Amino acid sequence: MRILIFSILLSFVFLCCKNTQVSPNQSNFGAVITLENAVSFEEVVGQMEGKDSLETKLKARVESVCQAKGCWMNLVSVDGTSDKSLFVKFKDYGFFVPKDIGGRNVIVEGVAYKEMTSVEELRHYAEDEGKTPEEIEQITTPVEEYKFMATGVIVL
């Protein structure tokens, strides 16, 4: 009887995990998302023109990660063709990403939007990134940025 119950539980776990479509060399954080229908970084930036926000899933390269606890990351295009970047935070502060994923590609799902970032906040993020006090002091003006509130992330 125990073997039957164990077999049923094992089958259930296998079926649930099978649908994530994340291979062993990939990691999923936050909501479980799939690789399907992810668009390029450039497509999202283009689609944002004239819009306040956009619900989407995209593939990008991690430029930097919060070194304090992995609570944000900055994304750029996979091939480096865009001069834009996308600042990513995680919905409800509900999950973090590893601090050592700089240079890796990711799939993120959530909402892209534009927002003005204050000098105080920019300095805080620069400190999280490990910048020097001199570099932090050079931040003197707010910046309008592309941002993203992620519900799920796959590190490829």
C-alpha cells in the first residue's frame, strides 16, 4: 500500500514539474513561467513607444544585479544592439534572483512601464550595485527609465 501511495505522489510531482519546461541548467524564480512566446528586448522597447505600460514576456541579458540581496536587476538586449536598458523589480518583493547572474540571459514575465527615478533612488541602487562613493555623488539628476515589474524569471 505504501508503495502505491509513494508511486502516485511521485507521478504527481513528475507531472507538475514536467510542465515548467525549464531544463536542469535553468532556474525559475517567482511565478513558474515558460519559455514560449518571449519576445526580444528590442520588440518590447519598440512596443513601449506611446504607451504607459505593457504586459509582456521578454528575453534579455542581465547587465547587473543588486549585490545586497538580488532584489533588482538591470537588463539589456541579448546582442547588445540597443542603447536602452530595463530596470527590473520583483512583484510584491516576493522573490529575488542570484547575485551572480550578470551576463546571463533571462526570460522575464510581467509589466513593462516608464517611470521617473529620483536622485535618491538612483543613488540607493548605485550603492546596492557596489559603486564607489565618488560614483554615487556624481548622480545629480532624476532619470526617466524603462522599468519592469516581474512576476516570474527564468535564468537561462
